Amino acid sequence: MNVPGEPVAVGLRPLSARSVVLSLLLGTHPPELPVRDLVRAVEPFGVGGSALRAALSRMVAAGDLRRSDSVYRLSERLLERQRRQDAAVHPETAPWNGEWEMAVVTATGRGPAQRADLRARLTALRLAELREGVWLRPANLNRPWPGDLDGVVQRFTARPAEPAHDLAAGLWPLPAWARTARALLAHVARAERPADHFTALAAVVRHLLADPVLPDELLPADWPGTALRTLYTDHRRQLTERTLGHAGR
């Protein structure tokens, strides 16, 4: 049985030079840092200069980073990841009038890899699958719709006959999400070393990416989403100030 607050419950991942660099840049605006700042910033996490430079070289070769003189910045692919992360921490919502977004997959003849990619993209848009090819969510979330999905997915507005609260409870594992969120809140509160804060905050932002951002009317009592976002914002700013000497620029 998992005990709330244990690493297995909150999804902590071991630190590597690559993960430290990515987390620092993903939390920095604009997402670029000179190598001298990176050398100083990774020291509290046990990453030495040689390990850092090796990681930077591999990340440039893999297309994760771009280098200009001595400044490293996120590639376009990872800029999109930063945008998703920022939206997870600060989602843009609108008052809910009871309507639902419906996305129906209309493309045929797609291979397993294409189908898996489409599922991941629809999930990232905070839709949930009602049945194969039919995805739903309450129409309370403002976010851009990828134009390249228009030929693959047909979009509708709907008012399902099923009670909205019951439908939401069936589409998303809300109690499980809330339990993990509370475990993360407790874990961050206990963390003392910068490395412990770092791994905990990385787990927090991954968990926020899975928050469906439902209207308040459809959420269980004492939903910890807002508390988790506030904690992440405050602790991320403090960690950035300690490691880089500024608040994310």
C-alpha cells in the first residue's frame, strides 16, 4: 500500500544533469541562460562542471537546446513544452454555462504510432475519452486549438443528458488525483535541501499537467488544485532566486 508522502506516491524522479538543466530553463523566462549561470545553478544539486558541459553537448546534439556563443536556450520543441507547463500552472478559464466540448476523431487508416500521438495530444488539451474516438470536457477552458488537428478531429458543442457531475467523475480519476496532490503538498512542505525541493517541484508540475481543470461545480469538496498551483508558484520563485540570484528573469 502506498503511503501519502512517500516518493512512490508522488512520482519523484532521480536528478540528472539533463533534468536539472531542463527544469531550470523551463522555469526561466525567457528560457535562456549563459553557461556561467548554469554552472553556478547546478552546483547545489551535485552536478559538476564537467558533467554539466557533457550534458549540454548531448542536449544540443539531440535538439533539446540551441547555443549562441555561451548562451543556451530551449529549442522550439521544448518551447512548446514550456508553454504547456505554464498553462498547467496558470490555466485560463471562463465561467461555465453547462456546455461541453466534444471532439470526434474522423480520420481513418492511421497507424498505431499516429493513434497514440493523437491520444496524447487530446489528453494534453485536457479532454477525456468517453468511448473510442469521442472525447469530452466542460467548455470552461480557454486554450488554442492546434490547427493541424482540424482535418483529423471534428469539434462540437454538446449538452450531455447524463448529469454533469456523474459524467466528470467517470471521465477523470478525481479522488486519485486529489490524493496525490495532497501527498505532494505535504512532501514539499517537508523538503529541506534544494535538491529535494527541485525533485518535488518537478513532480508537482507533472501532476498539474494531468489536472482536468474542471468547473468548481464539478469538483469534489476540498479540491487541492489551487493550493498546489500556489505552492508551485511560490516555491519555484524562491528556488530560482536561490539558484540563479533572480526570479526567473
